[in-house]
Amino acid sequence: MSPEVLQYCSRAIVRYMNGDMTLFLQYVDKAIQLWEEEKKKERLYVAIEELLDLPTKEKLRNLKWS
């Protein structure tokens, strides 16, 4: 989780404790939005090895590169 998301979470907690529910909800929404964007970016980078099943990996390892 990025520092920016944690910052909005912290702000939301403080606003909740002060009784400012409107600003609390705004900060929570912003934190969730940023967190979801981070998760989308993380999913873009997947190693090819993770996508292959074991038999395919074995076939690739046994290939002779000349």
C-alpha cells in the first residue's frame, strides 16, 4: 500500500474521531480509489512462468537452442 493511501486512511480516522462523517467518507472513498488503481497496475506485470502449466515449462526447458 502506498504512502498516499495510508495518508488518506489516517486522515479518515482522524475525521471519524472528530465526528466529521462527510469528510471521513470522502477520505475513505479516495483511499479505496487509489488502492484499486494500485492493484490494477500490479496485475499488469505477471511473469510468463506463472501463466504456464508444468508440462509446458518442462517442454520449454528441454528445447535445444542453437
